Amino acid sequence: MDAKPLNDLSQLCIHTITTKPWSIEEAAKNFSTEGVKGITVWRDALANRNIKQTGQLLRDNGLNIVSLCRSGFFPNKEKQKRKAAIDDNLKAIEEASELGTALIVLVCGADPSQSLEESRKQIQEGIKIILPQAKAAGIKLAIEPLHPMYADNRSAVNTLEQANDMAEALNSKSIGVAVDVYHVWWDPDLEQQVKRCGQNGNLSAFHICDWKTPTLDLLNDRGQMGEGCINIKQIRGWVEDAGFNGFNEVEIFSSALWKEDQHHFLHKIKENYLKYS
Amino acid sequence: MDAKPLNDLSQLCIHTITTKPWSIEEAAKNFSTEGVKGITVWRDALANRNIKQTGQLLRDNGLNIVSLCRSGFFPNKEKQKRKAAIDDNLKAIEEASELGTALIVLVCGADPSQSLEESRKQIQEGIKIILPQAKAAGIKLAIEPLHPMYADNRSAVNTLEQANDMAEALNSKSIGVAVDVYHVWWDPDLEQQVKRCGQNGNLSAFHICDWKTPTLDLLNDRGQMGEGCINIKQIRGWVEDAGFNGFNEVEIFSSALWKEDQHHFLHKIKENYLKYS
């Protein structure tokens, strides 16, 4: 059964990458003016900023800082690079603390020069290493399964089942899972795995956008809600039935939409969010 | 464990689409000259030909006609279009008979304007309808699971598990499954599902190519064996352990490789087949 209709913007969060042409200061002001209640911050948006002050600015604009996107990318054939990835993940935990968010989304990574099994092992090992620091900082790490078309070099965790397996194996309150409809919509086992994710207390984030036909680019041709074939309402229904009541985060990478007037785009996001999500 | 090395071309089959710039007559001559032993014929290659004579030409060149590629595309929201798909599938069965091959590969289809569940139902219904004619013609229909990035409009069957489920539900000697490494390499359940496929007598075809990093196009940027991250030897090992001893079919769609000199490309295919498959 589809979820109940969304009647307001109280659960609407937008990722800074969605309106990439805007600086984080512009995004904060414009999201706030338009009644958006949450923001997820991509790390590139924080470059050359005082992170604490930026966090304060977001809160001053009435925005909940839902998560920091993204760290991860643990696997590498070279030990030195795996070590560098750990350092970067620890840095992300510091950044999240300074920013004032309690969630980091992990894009787990994959190295095409080694097997998926090896990459998966290195992901789990990497998360284990950074887990104590996350716990100490009061920050949850959300494993995000990525669409199988990213299995070569972005994530060796490609189904919600795998993310659930990993989260349950790590067995910590500082571990969760991020469900993005773009990555998982095709999965015949999705309803069941969403349920399992909730039952185990791991359902930590919900990302939305749409899958366009045709999709012209593997990375930057996501559609906004309603432009594609994903039944977002159905998946939101499953996610809410599984106990999730957090933000619905609009995360869209689109070369085409980034070229549009971002104010117009933001209006369309609000409209489509209420209509199709 | 990886498969034993390939020492000769006795199991090498190439799809006509792989060397798309060549007519089927050119492909027949050049494959034959280079010692290729099998050919899979794409239906577009038969346009404006006498199909029986073309089949004879292929056999005269010492080529096994491994399969006809492709029919399927059963799902559609409109009944009239589903009916048209059935007609086209029956035509494909006739073409396969005339050509003299005992296998048709099914790209099952999907309609982005309806749910995947509905598309999956329509696929199974469609196959059921054409099954008696396939049986009468002595032709096997191989369900090919397609990569999840094609779930919108090419196939709602996206994992080998789903293909196995469907083949087992249809429960006929005229039904099989085609395993293409490009579509299934990322699947954590692959080894197990290949085993199951063989145990149930459904492992009917094995297609090879490679997944490049980066992949620049969802459709036409496949790599040749060795150019990417797929461990073809490992998957071939599983496929052979599951009882398959048919052709290894090179199926590559690549705008870049189609622009190359096709004789040079064919030499590289042979070399890479022995080295990386």
C-alpha cells in the first residue's frame, strides 16, 4: 500500500548537491525562505569554510542538519590508500561533529582491480576501525547500498540485503543503513529487506529522486520525483511501516537540472515532493 | 576456483552485433577464416535476407548457429501492444527454425509506466503463450536476466535468482536461462544461483564481455574481455561446474569498438578470449 499523502514540507530535506550551483550559504537562505526544513551537507560544500560557523548558519536558518554526505570509499588494493581512506573517514567524523549532525552517509567504495569479495571485506574492516571514534562523537554511520551499476568503483555493497547483513554483523547503535530509492527500486526483495532493516533498528535515512527513461548518464542524469518510473510513494510506505519517521531527503545529481534556474528548480522540487513522493 | 585455461577456439562463439559494421555474410566469412566456431545471429542482421539460405551459408562456413538474439519484450500497459509482442515472438520462433538454431534468447522487457510486478507477470504470461509453438519447433527459449540498470524499459528480470524462479515455474524442457557476465557479475548470490540453474537443467547459454571503469554509456560501452573488472574465468568456472559445456559467446556492444577496424578487433577478441575468459 502506498504511504499517506504528504501534506506539508515538515519532512522535506534537500541535499546541497541537489542545487549544486548554489553555495551552502545561498542554499541555506533559499531552502529556509521556501519552507524546507532539513539539509544534508555534502563535504565539498564545506570547502574553505569554518565548519562550526556554517553549522550555526544552517541552524539559524531553521534547518535541521540531517546528515553529512559522504565518507567511506574504504577498499583499495594498496594498504597505504586504505590507510588514507581511514584518515579521511576520521576527518569526516570530526567535520560532522563540528557541523552538528549525528549522521554520516557511507558510500562504501570498491576497487575494480580486486574482487568484490575483497572489497566487501575491506569495507567491513574499515567501518570497524572508525566505529569507536564515531561512537565517541555520538555519530551514526549509515551504510548506503549503491545501485549495481556502481559496483566497479563506487560501492561493493549493492543491495539492501548486503547492507543489512553488514549492519547486523557490525551490531552497534552507531551503525545504520541509508535507503535511496534510486539504488534499490529494482530489487524484487526490497519490501522484505526494508522491513528487516527497520526491525533491526537500522533504517537511518531515506533518499528520494527518480529513474528516467532513457537515462543518459550513469552518474548525473537522475530525475526529480515524478519524472521517472520509481513508485516513491510505495517505497515510502514500506519505509514508514518499518518505523522510519525522519526526513525524506531529495538527492538529485543532474547535469541538466543544474543548468536550470535553481529557484525555479526548487519550486518544482517542492511541488513534485508533495505530488509524487 | 577459476576455470581451466581455454587452449583453443573450439568453444568461441561471436554475436553478429559484436562486429556490427559487418554484414552477416562478411561476419560468416571472417569468423570462419579466423577459426571461430560459433555464431549467434541478431535478428537485424537477417533483414532483407532469405533466412534459410543465410542459415545454410553460416553452416557452409563451418559455423554452429548457437542462438537467435533476441525476442521477448512482453510487457506493455496496452493489451494491443502485448498482443503485438506475442506475434513478434512467434515470428522469431519461425525465423529460428528457418535459420536452423535451437535456441532463442529472451530479453524479457519492461514498461516504465507500470510496476515491475506487473511487468514480471506479463513476461511470465507471454512466455507461457508462445511456449507450445517453441516446443513444437524444437526450440528452447532462454530467459536472460538483465542488469538492474535496464529495469526501466528492457527487462524486469534483473537477477539470476528471478530468472531461475521463472524458469522453474514454467517448468518445461523448452525453457532455459542465458547467463551474461555483464548483467550478473555484481551479484553476491551469483555462484549459488549458477549452481541452482545448472542443477535444474536450465543453464542454456553463457555470454561474455567486460565492465569498463568508467562506463560512459548505459548501452554501448561494454568492454572486451580483459578490459574491465569482471572475473570471467571465475564465473566460467562456476558455469562449467554447473554442467555447462556449450559455447562461450562474445557479445559486446561498443560504439568505440565498432569504430575500429573490425579485422583488428576480431584478432583482439581471439587473443583476449584465450587470455582473459
